[in-house]
Amino acid sequence: MPEEIVISEELKNFFRTMENFCNTHVHETTVLNYISSSLKDMMEFPSAKFNALYYLNQESFEFELNSIYPESDISDINKVFQLMIDSGSLGKSLQTGEISFFNHKAKKSNNHYLICPLIGSKGVIGLILMKIDIAPEDIENYLVKLLKMFISIFSIGLEKFTLFENQSKAQDMLDQMVASRTIKIAQSKVRLGEKIESLKSDLTMTMPHEVRTPINQILGFSDYLIKTLSKSDIKDSEDYLEIVRDIHSSAERLQRLFENYLFFARLSMISTNVFEIQNLKKDISPSVQPIIYDRIMMNIMQAGRQGDIKIELADSPVAMNEEYVNKIVEEIIGNCNKYSEPGTGIEVFSFVKDNNYILTFIDHGRGMTAEQIQSIDAYIQFDRRSYEQQGSGLGLSIVQRILDLHDGEFAVESAPGNYTRVMIKLPIPANYESEN
């Protein structure tokens, strides 16, 4: 008969402890609880007296005493740990990754220790120093293998918890950075809002007054000089009169330029405020035909082109106040005059379709290429040097911005050297007739 194998009670306890460790410790929620309970379970290893965990600091690459079970004299443990380093036993164990033994001869007795490296996926993460009651040569080989299995499982769990805690810290740090950044952005928005309000104040109050006042004085005095010189008999009065007229026309051009810049800036600020856009869309012009007609004829008469214009206008209310209707017509008819020669026809007609007021301008001037039409933007003028034209290029951009704010539409069709057709679509207020 085969010899019966007798398993000691200590060994049975160690087996049960390992089984319990594998089944329960994976569910620990904190690394401190995991370390504490694991070191306690390792005390079931036969003849174990205490366990000390030395954790490897990944920044300084030094081993730091993290936990001891049960409580023991830390100074004595650290002395033994230093002796292991000095003797080279610790280094050999870490290099091989295997459990090794260390004997420390005290004055009255020999103390025996097991050095158990903790190996993670990227190398050594720490070690466990275990004091035992028996000499290493008296420990059965299968016990060492079981302990090694225990240590491997413990290392995997420790690395998992460490990674999780590092991720949590990183997430906390990221959350703090995001919160800090959010606060800074909010503060920046407040400061930006204050700057915008200050800019609005400057654009609507201070700057217009500061610019308009000298321009008006130049216009006023130059107009007076023109009238005076026209009636004067002084020598070379015609030469002086030509100079003053140039001054007057330059001041008028500067005035138009400034007013357009101011108008465009006001539209840009309105476009950033939802409430102002909503209020803008509530405005209505009850009868748009006389507004358009009067503005066209005023511009045509100033250009001396009464014989070139042909107008056929329908009437309708539109969802836009009179100021913006006037501005749209002024800019488009102004371009018709500027970019076509006197004697060539200018046609303006309108009709109502699908609850929209469709207004079209046609001139037979130099026209635009498809690329130029696509490039219409603020401060852009085409072929400025070739034609020596004056202006800022803001006109069509202002028209486009006004229509965008009112849910209108804007389209340009042109053939270079032949014609340009500009079509705008103004929304008609819903149920306007029934409400009025």
C-alpha cells in the first residue's frame, strides 16, 4: 500500500487562506485594505512571524516601508533591510525575481528571513520581507512554490490597485484643471463682455461725436468757401475754388467711409447678441415701395442719371425697419451708379412671391467674375488699381449682414463687361394684414 500523506494543520490553513485570498481580495475597493488583508493572510505561512511591505517609489526608485503586519519594531526591520542591501542578497533576489533567503546572526540567535520580490507588468514594484521561525533548509520546496504563487497573485492585484489610484488622481487633477480653466474662461467672458459694452459705448457715443464733429466742420467751412469763391472776383479764384471743392468731396467721401465702418461694426455687435437679433426681427416697415423709390431717385439724381433708370416696384410690408431697407437700397443702387457708365440702363423691379418681397437691381457695367462674387467680404474691393475707384468695399458686406440678421437672402449674378444682377429677398411678416 502507498504511504499515507499527512498534511499538517498549518499547511491546511495556508491552503484555505490562499483559496480565500483568490476569491475575496480581488473585490477590495482600496489599496490600503488590499495590502493590510494580504499581509495578514500571508501570516498563515507556516512559522511566519511578521511581514513587511517595501514599496518601490517610481519617482525616486527607492524602497519605502509601506506596511507591517503585525506591528513590529520598525527600526529593527529597517536595519535588517539595510543588511540585505549591503550583503547583496536583496539585489540578487530582485534581479532573478525569485524568493530568496537571508540569515541574520544576532548575539544570541539566528534570525531567518524570506525576500519575496513583487513583479509587475513593467518590472519590480516592491518586495515583502517575511521573518520566519525555522531555517530555510527546513522549509519544504512545495511551500516555497505555494508562497511564490501567493506573491504573484498579490503583485497583480497591487499593480491593478496602484494603476487605478493613479488614474483616479490623474482624473482628479484633470477635473481640477478643467474646473480652473472653466472659471478662467468664465472670467474672461465677463471681461470680454465688459470690453464689448465699453466698445459699444465708444462706437455709439464717444467716437462718432469725435469724428463727426471735425468732418462736419470741414464740410461746413468748405461749402461756405465754395459759395464765397463762386461769387468772388479775386485773382485765381477758379484755382482756389477747385482746391476747396476737392477738400469738400474728400470730406464727403471720408464721412461716407466712417458711417459705413460704424454701421458695419454695429451690425457685427448685434450679431453676437441673441436678444438684439430677436428684437431686430420684430421691426416692420408697413409699406416698402415708397421707401425704395425715394432712396433710388435721390441717388440717381445726385449722379445725374435720371434718364438711365427704369423702375417697376410692387408694394408690401416687410419684416425690417426703414433704416435697414434704406441702407440696402443705398448701397446697391450706389454700386449700380459707380460701376456702370452714364447712358447705360439701370433697372429696378420687385414682386411678391411665397411670402417674400423680391427686389432686383440690374446694371450694364463692367460686371464681376464668379471668383469675385464668391469673395465678397468686408473691406474687399476688386480691380481697385485698374479702375482707380474710391471706397472701402464694405457696401455689399453690409447688405449681406443686414439680410442675414433678418433671415433674408442675397444673390449676385454677373457677366464681366456685360451686366450685374443683384437679387435680395426680404421676408414679409406673417399674418400682417389680419393683425392690422
